[in-house]
Amino acid sequence: MKIVILDYATLGYDLDLTGAERYGEVIKYEKTSQAEASERLRDADIVIVNKVKMVREVLEGAKNLKLICETATGFDNIDIEYCKGRGILVANTPAYSSDCVAQVTVSMVCSLLTHLREYEDNVSSGEYTRGGNANCLVPVYHEISGKTWGIIGFGNIGRAVGKVAEAFGCKLLVNKRTKIEGYECVDLDTLLRESDIITIHCPLSDATRSMIGKRELSLMKRDAIIINVARGAIWDEGAVADAILEGKIGGMGCDVFSVEPLPNEHPFEKLYGLKNVSLTPHMAWGSFESRMRCFNTVLSNIKAYLDGAPTNIVNK
């Protein structure tokens, strides 16, 4: 059994990957470009992948391939229909990152609403010392308690964020395809109009691609903030940048981008350094504990497949 890991760097260099050796010969690649992928998969029985696109052109030559293990919950980098037609099983890793993505989401919200960066700069720049006052209260900040927190997508991560929002004393609005007992579920426009804080946690699909654009952003309150820790293509990045620069929304945080790493001449380049913007390098999912859970789930998926009872299969 030949197991190929195409892009282990995405899991972090501190993670022990030797557990995969229990199930066969393991070939590891730090990174794999799209041009290199087909050749590296040629003799693989199982592939472990995170970001490389598993499309027809890459998979056609992989005649021995039986199982693709996605080191993520989302699997939009894999041509599911082609794999189904070929009899290649695709297994994802659900629910491993809920706690740390929720943690980063809430951290962004707290930092932006409390203006922590400005207050830290006030001290580190020496301005606080020179000012002569015992405290500094500019810029003005407000409590999260009593605000309306809108959550787009209410899976494991959305629910985890919702619990924190309720603990802060927020009113919760939820936008989801199916209504959920015990929560106020509203359409997207209503959520955007009424929320002070908006966080996005839905998967990328044909239905959610570019679901937030110029029109949707225009519905938001001028002092509202919006956080995207889901997928970059869920919103129109150019429209978001314009809304910030034109003062149409209060702030934004983002950990995901339509092209990663963030390329030069991206619309968000114009936002670098702004105090009401928080941009992070797709790290929200990646606490050490989360990455361990992720890889251990991959190993469980491989074992289950070899035992004849595959689990977490997304293309049955």
C-alpha cells in the first residue's frame, strides 16, 4: 500500500506524521504544485491532501488510487463527481477545528470592537507616558453585551460561536438553510440589516459563492463589523475592501482568501495597517490540538477503509 502526502507543510512542521507508516509505504512532499500532482500520484493507493486540487486532469493517471483523505472538513478542492465515477472514495475530517476557529473568530470580534490595537499602540509608542493622564479612553469603545450577533452558517463552528455570543449577552440571529428549534432564524438580508456583529461559518458551494457582495454590504449598519473565517470566495473581496475604505461598514476580519497565499495586488492590500481591519494567514483552524485531531482522524479514516468499513466518506 503506497500512501502519498502531497502537502504536509499545511499541517505544520511540528506534527508527527509517522503514524501513517502503520498502513503502508509513505512518501511525503512538503508542497506540491498543480503541475507536479499528477506524476506524484501515479502509483498511489491512498493520498493525503489539503490544498492541491484533485481534479480530473490530476487524477486520470492515478490508476491505483482508491482513497483520498482530505485534511479538512471542506472538500471543494476535490472533483467529487469524477471520484464517484471512478470509484475513488473521498474522506474528510469533520468537526476537528470547531473550538479553535470559534476562538479566533471571537478574538477578532473582541479586538476590533475594543480597539485593542490602538490602545496597545498608545502604550508601546510612548504616547501614554507622555500624555500625563492615568488613563486613555480614545478611541471610544462599547460593550458587546446587548448587541445583535448574526451568524451565517450554523454547523459545529457556528454553534460554538453562538454559545460565546450568548454568554456575552448578545441577541443571536441565525441564517441557515433549515430552521433550528430554539434559535431566531432569519433570511440573509434581515441578518445583515439588524446585526452589529456578523460572522460567517458556512461551507463554500454554488449557493454560497459570492453570496455577500456590494448590495448585501450596503444593507449593513455603518458601524457593524463582519468576520469571514469560512472561505474567501463566499464574499466579493473587492466589494468588501471598498466598503471599508468608503466607511460603509465599521470593520472586518478575515482569515481566508479566494487565492491563497494572499497574492500581490489583491483588493485587501489597500487595507493593510488599518485599525478597523484584522487579516490573518488562514491560521484559525490550526491550533496544535486541532491539527492533532485532524491527522488522527485521517489515520482513523485510512484504518477504517482498510478494515472494510470506510468512515467520513463524502461521495457515497
